[in-house]
Amino acid sequence: MKPKPIYVEIDINRALDDVWTYTQEPTKHVEWDIRFSSIHYEEILDDDVQTFTYKRNIPPLLEIIGWGKTKGSVDRDGKKTSSLHFGTDYSFSPIREGRGYWKYEPKGENKTLFITQYDYDVPLGKFGMLLDNYFFRPLLGWSTALSFDVLRRWLEKGESPQTQYRNFIIHWIVTFLFAFIWIYHGLVPKLITQHPLEVQMITDVLPVSYAHAKILTVIAGVGEIAFGLSFLFIQRKGKLFIIALLLLFALGIAAIVGIPSLMTAPFNPFTFNTSLIILALIGWLSSAHLPSAKKCRRVKKRK
């Protein structure tokens, strides 16, 4: 079964001509579109077809260079369309050749509906199709939608794409770190090994037996794992980082009160939790101004 073409649309509160400029000029295009590292216009063929070459750097050493042809048009309703034909001869590229379009529809004086749809052929036969269906095509669709929202924020709010992507990367580094820490500390010392210090901290703070403390350790471990997973699955993470900050503060105080000797140990709760509290603040601050692929519509409306 042939996969569906990639389709993305977004409303941008700027005039159509502004959206056209920021998407058609190569120097502006590569700033917001994460799919390209550089685009260079070359000769203009018959019928005003503009040829170009593009490059996508894949750290640390890989790069893909491809070719393209594009042509713009205007219809009677003031809509604009830019058709696209692209491809590459690089053997390790997941794309061989494809076609698509950008469409610009005015929705008032200062609002534009920006749409793209494209499809492509893949190398490596059935294996290439399988890899494309389950990995590359979803990734490419997501990166297209993310790029469209970066463009929207640039045009509407004046936030530079470089700042947006830096904020996005910082946010997700902190998010994955917190998910790992909470899952690890819930799974390994509390569920798998039931480390004596974990149980001791409960018996020193609460008037319970050692056996009951072990049960509470398991419950706490399950809770920490669930909290860690929430960082991966909950979209709005600002409140999660605030909760994490408060929990880290409370757990740090409980550990120090329960076992005061930990204050003199290397990587003790005071220094460890303080570091994580600062990272939680960074995660909270970065979560307020993020581009998101979910701001786009990924399915074409039926007429």
C-alpha cells in the first residue's frame, strides 16, 4: 500500500506577500526550515522555472546534496502556488525523487493559510519502503510541521528561528534528563535493589516498621517511574517542572533530616538536588516559548 503524501497547513497572522517572501528567499528559507542546511538558486529555465541545489548536513560527518526546480503562479482569487520537483543522487539518502507544492491562501488583510503537500520515491525497494513508512516519513512530516510553526512565530512574534531552535533543544535535553532521573531512581534503588538507604530514610522520618518501610519504598518507586514517564507524554510540561522543583526540595530536606551524615558524602542530596532544582527552573522557563508541530493541521480538509 502506497503511503499518503505528507500534508501540513498552518494559519499565519501576516499578509500573504510577507509569507511568500520568507518562504521563497533562500537565505530566509533555510533559517526556519529544519530540513535544509543551505539552498542556492542557480539558473532560470524556460517558463520561469527556477533551479536550485540544496544541502542537508547530518552531524557529525554526513551530508546530502540534492537538486530542485520550482515555479510560482498566481490565480484569480489572489492565491499563490509554488510547485516543486526535487531529488538527489546520493545513495544513502532516504529520498530519491519527489514532487510537491506550497500554497498560499489569503484569509483577510493580515492572515494567510500556508499549505504544503509533497510525496517522494525511496531507494532500497521494500526495505526502503518499510523504513520510510515507520521512521523517515513520520520524522519528515513532524520536522515539516515544526518548521512551519517556527516560521509562524518568527512572522507573528519576531522570535528568530535560531533562538526558537536553541530553546527547543535546551527544553528537550532537560526533559529527557528529568525523565531518566525519575525513572532510574524509582526503578533501580527502590524496586530492583531496594537499597537499605532508601528504606532507612523512610524509617527515620516515619514511625513505621522496616517491613512497612519496604512497601512504602516500592510505592514511592512506582510513583517516581510514573512521574518520569509523564515528562515524555504530557505536552504542557511547565507545571511538571514546578512539581519536580517542589518534590526535589522536599526530598532533599527529608534525606538530610533523616540521615544527616549524607551532607558530608560526595554527590550528597544537597548538591545533587540543588543542581536539579536549577535545571527544573531552566525547564520551566524554556517551556513557555516553544514551537510545536502540533500547531499545524496534518490532514487535508474534505471539500
